[in-house]
Amino acid sequence: MALLYDERDEREERRKELKREAYGGAGTVYLLDVPQSMKKMDRIVRLVRGLSYPEAVAQCTLVPHKAAKYVLQALEHAHEDAVRDKKLVAERLVVDTIFVTKGLYQKGMRPMGKGNTGSNTIRKSHLRVVLEQVEELPAATARVVPPLMSAWRGPAVAARGGAPGHGSGAGSWAPQKPRFAYRSEV
């Protein structure tokens, strides 16, 4: 029986080999089709990028968003890969690379009045987490993270004299405090 040469198989194997080389000495995980949109996941990803592993886990447990649950799950799997498989020191792990990409989009139906239906899009995303071992942890400095759930107040709103429903009179506009603001020690 003769084996046939398939160029596509060779390209796929080379692609897998390059991925292994890129993140060879680090704990990695790649979650596919996470049932959250990329925008919602990116808010949490920006929050934990560059933090040490215990601080990143603490941030994910404190944030009241569903996306934080998936980032926490990915962090735990990457930690397990780094400590058990790659034999890295657990106390010196830092979130080196973390990013989200668009995943599968599915069409759905939204029921509406009088028996009609509207269109609905179900968005998913892919999440990559890489934990690297550093020689010494970064010094603890205060890092103020932008609020996750605040309304954007642009210059046009301030020029008009305020936003409707805010303040007591026309022209007495004061910016509201953000709903969630997280402060992190790095």
C-alpha cells in the first residue's frame, strides 16, 4: 500500500509546529467558540493584561461580568499547563499575552409582535492566554484601569449644556461617577 503525499496535511502540520515554537516555554491555552462577543471579552482582557497570575485571578473573581468567568477559566488552564507540563515556578507567572479574536457568528430569530420575527446574531469569540515566567515580579505600582461600564461623555454633550435627565436645570451638567471603577495594584 502506497502512502500518498498531501500538501494540505503538510501545511497543517507546519502550522501546528510553528505555534508550538512560538509559545514553547510558557503555559498556554486557546479557548474556541466562547459564547461571548469579542467586545465584551476585550473589556476583561484589557483589565488583566500584564498582571501577575494571582492578581489576574483576583480581578476576574471580583468583576461582575459573564466574560470574566471565561477569562478566569482560561487563566486556570494556562496556569495548570505552565506548572504541571512546563515545570514553571507558580509564584513568578505573569499574564504575558492575552487576546480575543472573532469566532463563529450564528443567525437566530427574535420573536416580535403580531407573529413577526426579527433577525438576531449570536456572537462567539476565541481567547488565547499565555503565562510567562519572569525573573522578578514587577514592583507594586497603582494602575488605574478605565471603568468598564461608564457612559461616554463627549465634547458635544458638554457643549450643549448637558445631557437630558442629568442635573437640575439647563446648563447645570456635572459628569456622573462611573458605575464600576476598578483599581489594581501591579
